[in-house]
Amino acid sequence: MKDMFGSPGSVSGLMLRIGQCLCAAASIGWMVSASGFSNYTAFCYLIASMGLQVLWSFGLACLDFYALRIKKDLQNAVLVSLFVVGDWVTATLSLAASCSSAGIVVLYARDLHFCTNTKMHLPCTRFEISIAMAFITWFFIAISSHVMFWLLASA
């Protein structure tokens, strides 16, 4: 298999996984800090999706760290195919959750004016920051899944 940026068991792969984990955790933190987020299904889905992403990325970051520490090669076809499927699943869930949450915020902020309404004031800025972090997480996952796919194709 080729040695590519973000490949498993490399420093760049470890940094990519840490970036995914930290951005997903930041997305969760910003959403949880917004009052009333649990009243909206899309925001709860975002929390669940980012929670799964934190677990997946943290697990793979630990595996990358272990592989770097003992100088083990993680690039075999079985492991890479597992990484491909896991990255595709989490990427799909993350993109769907980010887009649905962004759609709700656009509806509430731009069309219904719930963010500026004194009667029903929502913390839209926190929602927006959380969603931005979720999209950044998805971008990192997209890079990772792309790399894993090419590694699997080159095997």
C-alpha cells in the first residue's frame, strides 16, 4: 500500500483523527451550552452523530498512537477496509446531521426570526458555531475517507 497523507499508523493520520475528535467534541460542547437545544430533533441528531464521531476518531487516534509507538504497520487490506466503512458511515451521518441542523437554524434565524424575537429568543449563535464545527469535522472525515478509499484501492 502507498504511504499517503492521513494513512493509518502515520503522524498525519494521528493529527487528522485528533482534529476530527476535537472538532466533534467542540460541536457537542457548543450545542449543549445552548439552552433549549433538546427541543429540536435535528440538534439532538447532531449531538448523537458527533458523539459517535468522537468515539470513532478517538479510538482510531489511540490505534494510530499505539502503532507509531511500537512502529507497527496498520496498512493491511482487512484493517483499511474496516476504516473505509467506518469513515463512510460516520461521514454520512455527520453530513446529514450538519445539513439538517443548518437548515433548522436558517429557518429560525432568517425566516421565522426566532433569534431576534423577544418572545422566543433562541441562542442561534451557539447553534451556528456548533454546526460550523460539525461541518469542519465532516471535512476532516471526508479527507480521511478519501485517503482510506485510495489505500484500499491500491492494495
